[in-house]
Amino acid sequence: MKISNVSIYQVDLPLHEGSYNWSGGKSVQVFDSTVVRVETDEGLVGHGEVCPLGPVYLPAYAEGARAGLAVLAPQLVGDDPRQLMRLQRKMNQALKGHPYVKSAIDIACWDIVGQAAGLPVCMLLGGRYGDSFPLYRAISQQSPAEMASFVGKYRDEGYRKFQLKVGGDPDTDIARIRCAAAELQEGDVLIADANTGWLMHEAMRVADAVRDVNVYIEQPCLSYEECLSIRRHTNRPFVLDESIDGMSVLLRANRDQAMDVVNIKISKFGGLTPARLARDLCVELGIAMTIEDSWGGDITTAAISHLAHSTPPEYLFTSTDFNSYVTVSIADGAPQRDGGKLAASTDPGLGVTPKLENLTAWAP
Ligand code: MG
């Protein structure tokens, strides 16, 4: 089987809630997502998606995804899409870095491999654990009272894990965490994600002020070293996200005992192939994971669902259903949230059929 054509599409994904706000005044109103369609000479077609969280979250941006894909795509024509590790090596030799660019192609090739095998991708990634897996709901940055009010609203929708977007003024953030924590019921989980927004002295003030609160602290500061400093001074469970963008730093963080939970975003690692490697290593090391991506629509949500559903439940801290945050559907067959939980498709491949009428063909 050979790749015969790679097409690139763009789609805007507006948010039901109008905007998504996090540390440092960062905000997105409409997500700019990119879909890749990989066709083969045997008729199988696979799809992948990459959607950075705007241009200022990770070193990734929507226009960069498409520019990088325009470089990579012609070089992959003629290659066997089922040889996923060989494709990773080829992409890494053709384009240094830019893992998010490669992610969409890798996901599309997993879709093809699953279809060729007649199996859902989760089965190829290790198996399917249980009927479904739990999701968290991000609570966009607002006033402490507004954010706290969303805990009950989202619980009514079935979520039991709530991620507060903090990383602003430390006193306001302490109020955000305490107000939201006051709304928790038994079994709820609260995460305060600063998204690199605090300096160390600010993070220390917040961490100290919430020592008695049942809350996780996620990515308080920009650098790994700053986060490690806070980790060593707090008694709260600790999550690393933005700092962990590859295997080398993941191994270092394990050696340093720098985290209790790590956030594995598919595009941050370069696709399902490297994210699966990180996932399996974390299972061996005893590190629980949030498994998700930076953002996306139906195809990203499907890819997330297969990696999350094939993760042993005790290691899956939480996951995300991005397709419920946005107003545009880009594929049929994508998993839909049911009571705060999601399940991967049982159809072969990713189990999605793109709505090409909702996508705009893109060319450099
Ligand atoms: Mg995070």
C-alpha cells in the first residue's frame, strides 16, 4: 500500500461560550484547525487533525501547521502509511522539530492502519479498557465567583473533574481556587492550571495559601526548573504539561520526581506514535496522565479517545472532549460525551467520516 495523495484543509471552530481565556490575558474566540486527508493506491483514506491553542500556548500555530504540511506532504507520496515508525523517521529527517505538523499525518496513517486491519485504533494501541473513560472540563478564566458557578453547571452535564484556568494575579487566583473548591462534592477533582503564568514567588504564595485545599497544581511557571522548585515546596499533587514535550524531558522529570501526573498532548509529542510511546513509558513508571491534545474538533477528539481508551484506567487521570466545546462538527462518527465520559469508536480506524463540505481546501 502506498500514499497516493495528501490533501490539506482549513476549518474555523468557534466556541459555544464565545471565548476561551487562560493565563496572561491569552484568549481565543475561534480556533483555526487543520485537517489532513491521506489517500492510498488501495482506496483506503485516512484523516488527521491538528489545532494549536492559538499561536501563544505552545511553539505551534495554525498557519505553521499548514506551511509545514505543505513541505512534508509531497515527500510522503509513495510511502507505505502502515509503516508508522518508518514514517516518523522520514518526517523527522525531512523537517527538524515542529512535532505538531507531523501529528496530523501520523493520526491519518493510524486511521488507515486501523481500516486495513479492520480494527479500531484503540485496539492497535493496546486494547479497550471498560466502556468509557472520564473527562475533565476546563473552566475559562473569569472572576472567582463566575468560575465557581461553572463547577455546578458542568457537574450537571456529567463532569466530575474541573480544571480552573488560573495563572493570573496570585490573590485573585487564591480566591478562584478557594471559591471553586467550596462548590466541590465528594468525588469531584479540582485542578488549578496556571499555564506557565506565575513567577516563582507568585506560585509559592498560591501553593502555600491552598495547602489545605483539595486541589492539584498544574504547570505553575514557564520553565521546567521553575516548576521543579515549586514542586519541591508544595504538598499538593503536581501536574506538568507545557514543559513536557518529549521523551528526554519526560525521563528527566521522572528522575527528578518532578510530577505526579503528566499531560500527554498528542500534537505536542508529534502524533499518536510518539504519544503512545510516552503513554506506555508513563504506565511503566507509575505516572498518571491527562491524555488530550492542544485543541481540535471531531477528528482530534476521536484520536484522543483511542489513546485514552487504550490506557489502563488507573493511569488515566483524565481526558478531554474538545468537540463539545465548539459549534462546528467536521466529521460523522466522532465520540460524543455521555455523562462526563467518552468512548472510542468500535468501527475500524478512527471511526470518523469527515464532512468535507464543512472544510476548506488549502494550498500554499
Ligand atoms: Mg495544562
